[in-house]
Amino acid sequence: MPEPQLLTRGKVEAQAIAPAANFDLPGQQGDARIWCGGDSTLIVEVDMTAGAAGDLGVQVNPYEADGVTIVPVALPVVQQFGTNPTLSGGHDYYYAQYDVTGLEQVRVRITNNNVAGQTITRASWRLA
């Protein structure tokens, strides 16, 4: 039985990410699906090593009603702090809130846009 807090949040630390590669944050069941039915807000936070603000990319895509197909259009950010991402001390920091009202599941994809490998120092999501 999963711990109760894992039903509404997920976290990754010290995850290597290759150049121009993607990493999908794991959902409640360990796959790339975050089950958000019944919640209205998804909060995503990412800290990745970087050389420029554009090195980090974050995208949230809903799944279609079939539960298999990912909609190719990303959800818009509802609220963020500063510019996303913000470069500071060799890290890109990202914080954003997304409206997931009426959606059953989404995928959070992190992209390393740098030509060198980087490390996702910390990344997390939570539902509210």
C-alpha cells in the first residue's frame, strides 16, 4: 500500500538527464501518468543544473479520454514565480501551477535543452 502523501504528490532527486533528452515525472503508480481527477490544481517544481535559463523545459500534457493518447498541446501555466525557468548559481529553477479541472490524467515532461548532460537536482509535483 502506498504512503498516503504519494497519492497526491511525487518527487525525483539526483536524476541524470542526457543532452536534448526528456524525463517524465513518475505518477502515483510509478509510470508517467499523474491521476488528477477530482483535483483542480497541479503544482510543478523543478531544479536542474544549467548554463542558461533556456536549458530547462517543462511541459504538462493531458491524456485523451482513451487514457492512452497524449494530447500534443501543452496546458498553459496559470501562475508562476518570476520568469520560468530562472537561472541562478548554475541551476535553472521552475515553479508553475496548472489548472487540471475536468482532466483525468496528465504527463509532466522535463526537457534538457543543453548540448551537455545535466542533473535534475529535485523535481516534484503535487495536486491541490
